[in-house]
Amino acid sequence: MSEVTARQVGRFYDEVADTTALLLGDAIHLGYWPDGAEHLTFEQAQDGLTRLIGAGLDLGPGDRLLDVGCGTGQPAALLARENGCGVVGITLSERQRATASARAEPGQEYLLADLMEMSFPESSFDAACMIESLLHMPDKLGALREVARLLRPGGRLAIADLFEYEAGSRSPFAMLPPDVGELVRQAGFEGVEVTDVTARTARSTEMFLHRLTERRSSVAEVCPPGLLEMIELAARWLADAMGTQIGYLVLTARRGDPSLG
């Protein structure tokens, strides 16, 4: 897959905002079903993944969270509401930023910004999350190093994303590499823990396909020309590949202290 620019990613999410709202709701990410929780709706499972990320960040009142690729702001708002933290969310999509800002509560700020061009000083945040956003970034190591710069020493990072089980899986999507944990270490993080949660998230692909069939006529009305067929093909490939060629991980780490290096 050829590399795409930040502007292209932003433009794409502007164009598909109505489509993603119909198919993925406000969270715009996969869901997480713990053992015995198969009854959860897609939206409840999406909130479950957000809460899993929040638990890995150990958020509390007074903390300042950076959400890299915040989408419409729903996941960050949930973490802020349940943990009492402040939030700065960044997105490349103007439509997403506008939606998030319209819903923002005190202590929440959503910006149209490129991670690689941030003006915040070093150690501006206590925690950072990247939910299905790192896979979009051509320079993943550079992006992780910038997140490390923005975190205070000891600040927590949590990533949730799709990854390849083996490099070169010929995926039609951008994926995280199998050695993403090593990339995180190279970026200046310590205590890296990677958990494969494919078995708890794969149900998302089945529910997405069901929703795509159920809402096809409504999606067709708002979907850019030619994209619906591409979504269908990609969704079926993803459902077949989950657990074999690709998986889903949750990664947690903390920023090391550069002064001790």
C-alpha cells in the first residue's frame, strides 16, 4: 500500500463521515467482548474497548490525556467523564473536529492538528492513547517518538490497533507490524506490554457485516461513489483474515526518563 499524506487521511474521513456514523457509530473503532459478554451490542462493546484503554492508562482527576486520532471525541469524552481527567483530542478531519467540539464539556478540547506538527512543549501530558490511528501514520517510529516527547517521564501510553501476524501479509489495509512493541521501545518507552485481544474483538467484523447489509440502502445514499463496494470487499476480507493473517492488540507502556539515559 502506498503511503498517504496527513491531508489525504483528513479529506477521506471528511468524505466518509456520514458513512462511518451509520456503520460504526460515534466511537469509530472495533468493540471488545469479554468472556460471557456476547450479549453486548456493538456500541456497548466499543465502550468496553475504550474502558480497557482507560484502565491501561490508569487515569485520574487532574491528569491530562492526549487522544491522537480522536475522531468525533466520543471515546475521549467517555474517559474524561468516568476518570475525571482533562482531554486534548487531535484529528486530521475538520468534520470530526467540529462534531467533537460541539459535544465538548469543560476540560475537553479538540483540535484540527497533525501529530508530527504539534506545538505543545515537552511533557505536556500525563497520558496518551492511539485507538486505530497509528496504522494510518507512514512514519510510525517518528509518531511514537513525538508522543514520547509530549508525555512527562513516566506518562502512560495505550494503543489499540490492527496488526499483521507476519510482515508482508498483503493486506489491503495499513496495519501495524508484528514487532510494534520493539518500535515503541525504540521511541523511548519502557514497560511495554502487548496483549493479543483478537478473540475478544473479532466479533466486530461479523457485526459490521450484518450492519452493512441491514443499512445498505441508507449507506448508499451518503457514501461517495464507488466506495460502498470497496467497503463490502474490505469488510469481508477483514472478517476472513482476523485471527489468521491479522489480529488486534492492546499495548501499554510508559515513557522513560531521558535524564536517566
